[in-house]
Amino acid sequence: MAYVLGLDLGTSALKGLLMDEIGTIVGSATADYPLIHPASGYSEQDPNEWLKACESVFEQLSATVLDFGQQLAGISFSGQMHSLVVLDEDNRVLRNAILWNDVRTTTQCERIMADFGDELLAITKNIALEGFTLPKILWIQENEPELWAQVRHILLPKDYLGYWLTGTMHMDYSDAAGTLLLDVAKKEWSQAITEQFNIPTDYLPTLIDSSGQTGTLNRPLAEKYGIQQEVKIFAGGADNACAAIGAGILTVDIGMVSIGTSGVFLSYEDQQLPTYQGKLHLFNHGIKDCYYSMGVTLAAGHSLSWFKDTFAKDQSFETLLAGVDTIEPGAGGLLFTPYIVGERTPHVDSQIRGSFIGIDTSHTLTHFAKSVLEGITFSLKDSQQLMETIAGKTFGKIVSVGGGAKNSDWLQMQADIFNSEIVCLEAEEGPGLGAAMLAATGLGWFEDLQACSETFVNYRPGATPNPQNVEKYQKIYLVYQKVYSATKVISEAFGDES
């Protein structure tokens, strides 16, 4: 039986997921690589480390899956969004990649929005934030002009890995949408943006659908791992788009909540583009001619980890959260806002800081733990509410993935706060599964991603809303929404003092 390989190029590791034609996981492999922090707020990576990691994944799979070399038919990718890779005219990497979580570009973002903000929003459907690629390009122009003079190619991480495997340079629409250089509606590089910021359009790669073929695995690499047959390579997608595909987010009535270090609330959008006016991110999907919207909570799981490490360092998460189900919604009048590193949605505010509101002598550690879980979930509900009020969405089902799907009490909280059925994935493989599905669809194993999803994606029950708790949380959420404006001035005052 033939295999597809989904390569998920993340921030800390490359993960390979090998699957067969009926959606069975045949093998998996992971190879780590280091982050580089040359200065405060800087986050970089050596692209050569990604290539070494890819060879390691190939070596692991060829050693553990006996017919890997004979049955591998296709490869596709999921990649960390926004991170900038620049090459010279000989296709050599000029500097470390500047990653999505690098925040050195505040000045560039302010200039973009002041000089071109309305036009940028109209074209890209997003506002300029430090994570995006365009501000990173401007930073190089301004701070490394001699290096910029050598630049001839601009890529994102997975596309550089794709170039190394095939010798061709492409970028899919879902990743291109995160550069702030793509006309999202027209699906082409924006001449207005590239001219405004002096970026030659021929520095940008050929655009292609996520399941489009970019080439075949180069022969020297194939022969190294005993691969005799032609292996087709497909463009792949941005990590959030691939995570959505791997979670079956392929219709407008299904949402996804992902709680990792940060948190994401994501929704499928069809051909009718909503007008979120920058309040939510809006990107091209890995599904042809479709889109997805998403809101971000900067410190979702990070808030819980911080709370545990600070106040219950010697306890496990299981011990810390035991008993939260015995406390009524609202944690006895205690509210937590997860703004401990600033916030993204719906408040683009780097200075706002988190808070516990309503502390009294009756509150125990368990009350505080419950309020942290509720606060994280309320923050993600902010994104859900924007989708419902602006785009008129109704979510019949929400797929919960990440840390929030591992605790049954938290799942019930999500069902009650989101007022929606919560389901989880039988096998949570993340963006790598979406990448494998793109390869399977590109090979023609399935008519489209919807058909592929029926074979590759399976759910298990999570939680259903408790009507009494839903009513309580609706009232508490209205109070939660007032905390931001009530603490904004205080946070800014402390920020000015520091």
C-alpha cells in the first residue's frame, strides 16, 4: 500500500507523519533544532538546521518502516507562518531566518500602518503586526542594507525545505496570506504593496494551491534512502491551515479551539469574505478558493503553566485541577484575564497585563485554578463572538485540540462557555496530518479534502453544554468583558514606570 509523508516544520522541531491510503499512521519521526536569540526580542533559526532535520526524519522512517523506500508516493508540508528566509542570486541563504515570534519590528509596523494601513487592510484583510513577514523585510532593508542588496529570493520556511527537495520555488496561498504581500481576494502578489515598500515582485515565488504539485523528490536524496520510484511533492500549507484541515474544519458550522502555549479560535470561511476589519486574522485556506478566520490569545496554556509554576510548582497539572468541577461557574466571584504577555484578539495591546479580580478570603487554590481556566476560555470566546456578530456564524460543533482537550472538566467548561457541542480528535496529530491529507489529495487518492477527511479524521465525544451553566457563564462573560477597559489605564501607567 502506498504512503504519503506530511512534514510539519514547526518552531522547535520537524515532525514527519507517514500514512497509508486508508488513513492509518504507518510511522512517525521527529528531529529537533535550536532557536537563536541574538538580542532581547529577537528569535531566529538557521535554515540549514531544517534540512538536517529532514534528513534525520528520512533516516528514522527508512530504519523503522521496512517498505518506506518502496511505497513512499507523495510528500507535503505544514510550516510555521510568517518567518522570513532570504536567498541570493545563487539560491544561498543570506542570514538566519527571522521567526514569527520575533518582535523587533514594532517601528516598522507603526510605519506601515501610518503610511499605508487602510490600503494594506483592504488588500490583505489584516493589519501589520510584528509576527508578519512584511515588517521583517522592512527591518532588513533599514538595518542590513548591504545584505538586502544581495537578496533575490524571499521564501517561508516550508517553502525553503520544498526548494531543497525539488529545486523549484513555490508558495501556497495560505502561507502567502501571512506575509502581508498577497492580495487575498485576487490570489496574487500585490503590486501596490510591493511598489509601496520597494520589494521587487520577482523576488517572490510562484503561487500555487496547497495540493498543487511543485515537483518531484530530487534523485540524489531519493537514492540515498533507497527510493527508486518518482515521489511527487506538493506545496502544503500554513500550520494553522493544516491544523484546520487535520481537524476536519471544512464547513462553516464547525469551529476549532486550539490551546497550546498560545490559543487559537479558528473558523472556516467559504468564498464569501466577511469584513472583519482587522479584528480577526483572515487568510486563504489550504482548500482551493476558500478562507479561514482566526483569533489569537497570546497566553492560553502559558497562563496555566505560569500559574502552576508560580503557585503550585510541586503539583502535577492533574493534582492542581482536581476539584475544579466542584466549584460553581465563576469561581466564587473570581475572574482572571490571561493578558500576562499582552493580548492579540480582540485587543491588539502589548501593554495590557493580566489580573485576578474579586479576590476574597474564601478563595482557595482550586478557585484560582478554575478562574484561570475560565479566563483563558473567555478570551477565546472573544474571537467566537466576533465571528458570530460580524459574520453571523453559528457553531453547531467545535473541535477542541491541544492541552484544553486533555482535561474533561475543562472540556465541559468550553462546552458551557462556547455554548456548543465539543468534540476531540481520536488521534491528534496536528498540522502534520493536514499536510499528509494535502499530499493524499494531490495524488488523486481522494476527489477533494472533504472526501479525504472522511477517511483520515475521526472524532471522539468531548462535552455537551449544560443549559444552567450556559446561562451563568453568559452573565459572567459580560462582566469579564469589562475588565480590559477597567485595567488598561492601570497597565499603561505601570508600563510607563518600568
